[in-house]
Amino acid sequence: MRVKIFIFILIIGVICVPAYFIMSSFGLFQNEKVLVQYKVAVDLEGEKYDAWPVISSFTAIDKKGDDRQLYYQAEGAGLEYLFQLAYGQYELKPSKENPFMDGRIHYTMDHPDYVRQEKKYKNANDYSQLQHYYNQQEQVIYTYNPEGRLDKTYVRSIITTGMTRSSGGSSSLVKDNYINISKLFKDKLGITVKVDVDKDNKIVTLFMI
């Protein structure tokens, strides 16, 4: 009897362990999710405005929790527009084109560059591409180094579930580093970022307080 139980447990282990690692590699057990199938909006006095070009496929949030964190792909286009949302540097363009939105955001151009790249040379041929984030006073508030050790305080490595990336004839999981925008803005800009998820209408709404 004991031998049968041992064999049964062994078989279950042989089946479950690989399955666990496969599911983990696809991000099923991670705490965050990338908003590939959602629209990103910003709430302004109870109305929702499309935040494009804040790109949903570069945006992630915690899967659950009362205080969900907002993340944005560190090397993804559109990150600078989150700074403009935080500082109110935009105009509202009301529209009923999308019945689930009250309009869209038109970002103004009279502001400093909040995201800037710098080449840090290792030798005459090789360099790292640093990414500096600035506040409204043009002071550096954070520097992201894609080749450095993962800074778990402000950076998360997140898998985009169900997507692969092709390179050199092979494919791999889509796994990128994301900046924790909620924590960065709270710590460095004094701005609180809240997130509301409407699963039925596929809208994630941001509140900048």
C-alpha cells in the first residue's frame, strides 16, 4: 500500500512540477498583468478621457488589491506623457466618437523633456543607454540602467501573457522591465496615482491626485 502511495505521489510530482514551471514562465503566477486588451483613460472631474499615446500594451497594473500599482515599460514609447498627466500639461478634447469615453487628451508641447537618454561609454566602441527621468524643475529624479542590476524598489520584470517575441529565427516570451509609476511619482513628485479597472468595458482609468 505504501509503495502504491509513493508511486502515485511520484507520478503527480513528475506531472505537476514541469506544469508549474511552464505556467510560471508564461506569467500566470506573477502579481502584475499587462493591459494589452484595455484602453487607458484618465479621470477628470468624473469624466473619462482617452490617454493615448499612453500605450496599453506598455502599461501594467497589479492583478488585485485595493491599492493597485501602475507600471509602464521602461523603454516603451509614451512614458513621458504620464508626467504630463501628472503635471496637468494637456488640453481636453471632448468627443462622442467612442461612447465609453468623454473625449481625448491633447498633450501640450510647452514643457521640458521628462525622459532623456544618455550614452555612457565603457570604451571607444561600447556604451550603455541610460534613461533619466526629470521633474518639472528639470532635476533628475531617477535613472534607469537597462544593463544594471534590477532595482526592485522602482522596477519590475513583467511577462506579457500569451505573447512571444521573434529574434534570429527563434521565439521567446515577451518579458520586459517596467517602472513602478505609482511609487516613483509618489516618492519623487508627491503625486498619488490611483487605478480603477472596468473589466466589462475594458477600460483602466488613472487618477492623478
